[in-house]
Amino acid sequence: MAKINLNINGKTKEVDVDPNTPILWVLRDHLDLVGTKYGCGIAQCGACTVIMDGNAIRSCSTPVSSAEGAKITTIEGLSENGDHPVQKAWMEHDVPQCGYCQAGQVMSAVALLESNPNPSEEDIDNAMNGNICRCGTYLRIKKAIKTAANS
């Protein structure tokens, strides 16, 4: 075990965990931030996506030791009221169906728009590649990203 200092959603948190523990399990089991979901455990589905230092990462396969000193944003950290432009666009386009993948989808979209405020269709496809939605809401996701980009 090791004491690791994390910057999560703008707050410093200290956790005493095995340094190889995936960030996902530190968030869910130690910090009670359960908006980030477990999907596949092998970084292939995107349900566990969070933003670390401006990049969308798969928290299920990223060891917590790599996050010390980094700035991490989870779905809970986007806004207190669900009024982040991407969240508002998600609701406007009625994106969620079952909702399980949506936190990861939203976080990937936010990371994209933070690095590229006016993405092309190809940019959106590339950024969202690897975020799987079993309900097939991909067209609504793309429309919501375009709406958020224009807000």
C-alpha cells in the first residue's frame, strides 16, 4: 500500500492503496465517485472514461500511481447541476437510452471539445472511436457534440 495524493474534480484527495490499483476502483471504492462505470476492464468499451490532464483515458486500465500530480475530472466534476454544455446537449438530443455508457461518452466528448472546439465529423468519429454504446445512439451522440461545439 502507498499513500497517493490525487487531484479529483479540483479537490485534493489522499488514498492509501496499492499503486497498481486502476483509477476506476479508487474512484468507485475509495472516493465514492460511482458515476464512472466498469464496462470491460480491458480499456476497450469506454464506459470508464475520465479526463486526466485534458486527455480522455480509460480508468479501468490506468494505475492510480500514474495519476499522482495529474488533474482528473470525472462525470461528477463537470458541473453540480448537470448544466455543462455537453450534458445540456445530451439532454436536448435525448441521447441516453439505458445510460450505462453515457458518462464515458460524455467525458470523451468533453475532452474532444476542450482540445478542438470546432471538430469535423471525422474528428468526432476519431475521438469517440472506442466508446461503445450497445443501444446504438451514435447518431444522437454526434448531433449532441455538434450542438455543444456551437454553444
